[in-house]
Amino acid sequence: MEQHDNPATGWVPAWTDLQERSVGPMDGGFIIEGGMGQDTEGREYLAGWPGPDAEQLAAKASGEPGARLTLLCSDADADAAKGLAPGGLVPVAERVLLMAPTGELNTAVELPENAQVALAPMETFDAVEITVFDHPVAKGRIQVRDDFAAVAITELPEGPEKETFERGLFAAMAEEAFLHGAEYLHMVVEMEAAAPYEASGWAAAGRLVSFERS
């Protein structure tokens, strides 16, 4: 069988901070507590796949009601991972891990007149906000942990200026990440949202395939 390298998982703690969830190491992977962004309030076990750590965490998830197993794999391994159904689990979600160099996103963006960009420290992340005439129009989140930066867009307006505001958020977050020594931004998006980002400078770095008990 052709072998593929697992995507790196060092960004995971920063990503869970964006969701205001707690994370800790377990069996070479991670155990994530809290249900924000999920249909379940149970634990989520995350590991790179293929590998023995994934098998160990799959066994834990399959024996725990309400738990979710998430496997981080390469694009080439995604279909094989979905076909696994480890330990009686069934696939319930698939997302894309995107990466972009901070230097490519940290560029000047011509925002509308009277627009301002602000960063505010929160408990587990920095909130990024663009306002026009002091009215919030776009929001995002960034967290940098151990030189890994994770970001999320949480609010954008509809209309012709949507892309401009999004690029403004990314530019501000890329600058913040660069100042903290992170060379890349990491972002997790739904499958259908990935293509437009890939066309604008982001690269698909892996897939997140999630399983739950049937």
C-alpha cells in the first residue's frame, strides 16, 4: 500500500483555544473537552492517521457514549480513513485543514473610509474586529501557541465588501502571528468552503475526518 505522511498536529491546541475548549495530550494524540462546534457535549479524541496512536484513541472513543474520534490525515488518505469505521464508529463529519504563510497574507488591504481594525485579548484567544463608524462589520479569532497560529472567521457581512473585510481580518491576524514567531496560519473549514480559500493563497494541508458511535 502506498504510504503518506501524516500532517503535523502541533496547531491543535491553538485551534481548540479558538473554540474555548480545553485540550491535553493523550497517547500521542489529544483529548479535547467541551462540545463547542459539535453536536455532542462529549470528549473528542484527535490523532494523526495512519498510526498506532489513532488506533488507541479509536478504542477509547468507541467505548465512551457521546465521544467523537477525529483523524487528521492527508488528502490521499481521507477516503481510506472514512472507510475504516474503527471500533463500530461511523463517519459524521469531514473538514479541511488549510495553511497559509503569514508573509503572504500580511499585506496592505484598502479598507473603506472610517474603517478600523482592533485586536482585543480574550481568555483563550485574541478577538479581531473591523468597525466602520464604530459599528462592528467583521470579526475573527486568533491564537498563537508554541509558534503555531490558528485562526477563524466568525462574522462577515454580505455584499460587495465581504472579501475586502475578510482580507483585512487575515492581514491583521497574519501580522499578529508573525510578531509571535508563527510562520503559518492554520484554519479549519467545512469541505464546501475550502475551494475559494485555496484559490486565494491558502493550501490544503490535510483532512479532519470525524467519527461517532452509531
